[in-house]
Amino acid sequence: MKKRIAILTGGGDCPGLNAVIRAIVRRSILFHDYEVLGILEGWKGMLEAISVPLDLEKVSGILQRGGTILKTSRTNPFKQQGGLEKVKENFAALDLHALIAAGGEDTLGVASRLHQEGLNLIGVPKTIDNDLYGTDYTFGFDTAVNTAMEAIDRVHSTAESHNRVMVVEVMGRHTGWIAVEAGIAGGADLILIPEKPIDVDNACELIKKRHARGRDFSIVVVAEGAKFSEKHQEEGKLILQDRALDEFGHVHLGGIGNVLAKAIEKRTGYETRVVILGHVQRGGSPTAFDRILGTRFGIKAVDLVHAGDFGKMVSLQGNKIVAVPLSEATARIKTVDEELYGIAEAFFG
């Protein structure tokens, strides 16, 4: 009797998920003769046993598509009454040998706990924020960075034409990886990230310094999760769209760009405008890097299943795909490298 494995995609969507699904299905069927199920809408699908069979035809032509053909959600089984028992029951009812979960810290945190409860789980790291510990890069990040970089490129011309300060708000709840890499690549004049509380007075002085040199416009990139501080290195407050929490305890961020723009205009007198990229960064066709990385992750995930090496997350370290414990990968987040931010600072002001 053939072994049956399943795939689910949880949390926020991102480009490259379909590359993972395609690789898992092809590796499973052609190399190991497994049956493959797709669990719909993330962990919600495991709670409700919603699945579809996946074969070679189903994954044909999806490599270049953004999003996920399996849909997704931010459902947390451990926040549902009897959720753990339902997942265990459906794991057995679907006759699964193993489940491969693709997601970020929340989705893989659930996977880690379920593995500790005795289920055969493998994790695939997915987040455009690139903040998962234990892997150098996550797929989706490169596409998001390129999208943000192109936006920064485009606002340069209008900023210069009108002698304006342009604030570009990018995603980044806990870390500023998108802001830093897109900012460096796009030639930003100031980059503000969650790892370093914002000193508005210092930021404005850097902008004034730039304008004093005869550069009459500035580009400021800020991550949505950055915080303002009244005192140097003091912990600040998040700017929220609302205070409602999702099932993983996260608030709805967004709007720091508007607050920052008003502060800059008030302190400097320079006309300031805002561009909030939001979910544009999640959409579109994945870059070549994300297609290849997602494919490599999918292949390795199936090989770990075949080897019975459960409770692991596939990871990019250097140029090699390796396995790290899920418990280790979800124990902390990966913050922006100080050396990388130092490179960005060389171009401030």
C-alpha cells in the first residue's frame, strides 16, 4: 500500500509557495511512489479535514504563479477548543504518513508542537520578512525586496522633480530585512527598522544634512514594525491600524509611514509624501531565486520524509540545503545583521 503524505501552506501568502508544492508532488510521485494530498487553507484544513488529491497534472504550470494553489489562513489549532485532538483525529482519518507544513514562525511553531505530540511533521520556511531563525534566506523574500526596490526607484524621479522627501513604508513586523536590502539596492537616504528605535530628531538632522549639501530631495524607507523613541535606544510604541489580535496574538500594523512623514515635515519644513506598499510586496510572479529556492526546499522536505527524519525544517545555509530542528528554528527570530545595517548607514544623510 502506498504511503500518503500531505502539504499545507499557512500564514501570509508569498511568491514561491507553488514552486514548493510542485517540487513536493513531483519528488513524491516520481521518486518515492507516494500519494500526495493538499490540505486547504492552512491549519484550518487540518481542523476540518479539507483536502484535495495532488498529482502531476494539478501542479503543471504553477511554477511561475504567485500565491498558493492550496489557499492559506492564520488559523491556530491550539487556540481552538479541542483543536489538537481534531488535528490528530484527521491526521489518522486521512491516513497520513507525514505532513509537510510551509509557513513562517507561527505556522512552523504549530508544526513543532504537533511533532512533540507524536505526529510526523516537516517544516518548510516561508516568510517575506526573512526572519526565521536557522536559515539564511526564506523564499518570497527576494521577490518582496525586488518589488520594494522597484517602487523606490520609481519615487526617486517624482521626489527629485518636486524637491520632496518621500517616505516608503515596507513590510517587516519584527525585523527590517526588506527595508534594509531594498533600501540599499534602491539608494535610500535613510532606512528605519524595528531593531533600532527611531530617533526622529536624529533622522531629521540627517535629512537636513543631505539637503544642505545641495540634494533637495530624500528617500526614507521605514519598516511597518519600526517604533518611535523619545530617548536614544528607548523602546517605542508600534503604530497600529487596529488593536484586534489574530489567532497568533499579532496586531494589525500599518501607518507608520504617515506618522513619520508628518513628523519629518513638521521638523524640517520640507514637503513630505508617503508611499505604503503593503500587500503589493506579497503578490506577483516569484523571482528566479525564489523559484529555485522553493524547489530545492520542496525536494529536501520529501527526502527528509523518506528518511524518517521528522521534526526538522529545511534550511538554506551558505549554498547548501540542510535540515535543522523545528524547535530550534522557531525558538527565536532572526534580526537584521549589524554589519549589513552598517553598510546602509554609510549612505545616510
